[in-house]
Amino acid sequence: MATNLNIKKGDNVMIITGEDAGKKGKVLKVLPDEERVVVEGRNKVTKHQKPKNQRDTGGIVEREASIHVSNVKVVCPKCGKPTRTGIEFVDDKAKKIRVCKKCGAEIPTADGTR
């Protein structure tokens, strides 16, 4: 079951629990069915990879693993603090925008649209 997540691809987030607690990063991928996100450079795991053909070398590859959305918070671009997000309606309730719960500033999406 897909859920509506408040975190979008391209958002800057702070990890609030776990080994990488307090570190910031950019969201690379959102997995709404599993309620997880992949953050750039965080939650690294090693994977033993077989060569796919004779030219590949294979070996141990390090990559980012997913993190549950409850363990990350969006960083407000105005106040720079990790925050919850709210929704406000603009243009006579025709459009919705995400806002910072701490300072009330708009949190734009990665492509700059609302």
C-alpha cells in the first residue's frame, strides 16, 4: 500500500537516529510502498557482487541502503533546522505547498515547483 510521504526526492534531510544520527544528506530515492528513503552518502553497506560477464571484476561494492522515513527529518532551507512539514493551500485552495513547522517558510521541491 503506497502512502503519501512528506519527504520528496532531492530534499535535504537530517538523520535523527542510528549510526549516522545528526548527519545531513540529499534524498536520492523515495520508496513509498516500503516507507523508506535512500540518502546520499549515508547508511553505507557493503555488498559482495559477482562479475556479470568476463570483463567485469566483481568484488566488494559499497552503496547506500534505505532508511525508514521516521528516522529522517527535512531540513528547512530558511532556518537550517530539521523540522516537520505542514501543508498550506494557496490560490484559493487550488495548490498545496509544504511549509516548515518551526519558521513557516516554504519548502520547495527539488525541481523548484510547489
